[in-house]
Amino acid sequence: MKMLNKNDQKTGKHVEKSVKAPDYKRSSSVFLDHLIAFAIGFAAGFLVLFIFYNLILISVAGGLVLGIIYIFVSVHASIKKRTIKLRVQFFDLLEALSVSMRAGNPMLISLLSAREDLILIYPQNSDIITELDIIIGKFNSAVPLSESFSDLAQRSNLEDIRSFASIYATIEGKSSRADEIVRETQQIIADKMEIEMEIDTLMTAAKSEVNIMLLMPLVILGVIGYAGAGFMDAIYTTGAGRVVSTGGLAVFVLSFVLARKFSNVKL
């Protein structure tokens, strides 16, 4: 693929600078991100286990395990965040395309015009600018736009882009309704995003309450354990106490998992 510079955008020519297609199934996290994620997971695991067992060795071991697990959780969250950002950027692309196509411009000129508009909003290394460079570069190499959109849909695994790519592949070269398709797809994405924002707003208070409810047992146990004048000694020193601690920990972990699952609404 070729990256367009500012002077080549108007003519559709490309320069000799290759652009690698992003892989949205892989995280862009670097070693420092992994290290921070491990530190957060380790701290959380160590704190929880120390509150329940008051044993350094078990707490360190549990912290190490949770730290490693949280690296993978962080990677998954990073991938999800990137695809969400791409979806918003794709919506902005469709909006810019719609404006240009309503002015009577063909698809390629509209893509070039959209790139000029989006470069004012997003940095040069943003995913949508990279994808535009790839699409335009492929077109200059005689690759149909429908194939480029399908490739983007496959790599991003976003339903909105898949729908647009499928529809555009059907009408490419056969219909003059491309501008209407772009506009309708943009409106559908806008409606879905608005609904998701409303749901997220409604869920924000509930998520905060859930987080407080999950945190309070740890705070209570911590306060009683260290300021309760030996009130928790039986929990930390007897076999039956260890069994009770383990049961409490299991309930806490189950509650945490269920709370996260139920508060994660998918449309």
C-alpha cells in the first residue's frame, strides 16, 4: 500500500512509502503497559488475599498469578478500546464521505476529500487515516473499493463496517445510490451510538454502586482485622477460620465476576 502526502491527495497519485495494514486482533500495548497492568493486578491480588488470610507467602503468590492474568485482561481491554475508537472514526469518515458525495463527487474523490477533512481531526498515525491510505493506495493499484472495504471489515471485525462493506460490494458499479448508502449507514451507526451512550449513562450510577458494594467488605474486614483488638484472630489462626476465609473469598470473587458480567451490556 502507499501513503498519500498532501500534494498527491488531489490527484490520487501515491508515493513510495508503504503502509502496513493494522491488525485489530492484536494489542498495540508495549512492555511498559504490560508492566503497569501486572503491577495493578499484583497489588489488587496481594491486598485481597492478605485481608482474607493475613499470610505474606499466599498473598505474594496470589498477587503474581493475578498480575499475570491482569496483563491478558488489559490486552483484551486495549483491543476493545481500539476497535471502539475505530468505529467512531469510521462514522466520521462516512459523514465526510456523505458531504462530498452529495456534492456530486465520485467515490475516490470523496475519499480523498474525506482524508483532508479527517486529518484536521485525527493525527497522521490514527487508524482511520492509515486505513484511508491503504484503501486509496489499493485503488490506485486497480483493487476495487469493495474489496478494500471488505478487508477492513474482516480485520476490524466490526458489524457496522461489515454491513457497509457488504452493501457497497452489492451496488458497486451497478447503482448510483452509493451516496444514499453511505448516508443511511452513517445514520444507523449514529442511532446505535446514541442508544449505547444512553444505556452507558444509565448504567454509570449502577456500576458505581456495584464497585462500592464490592469494596466495602474488604474495607470492613481490613478495619476489623487491624483495629478490632484480636476480634479476627480466630479467622487467621484456626483451621475452621481458614475454611471460612476461603468461603468468603470464593463468594467475593463470584460476586465480582457476576457484577462485571451483568454491568457489561452488549447491543
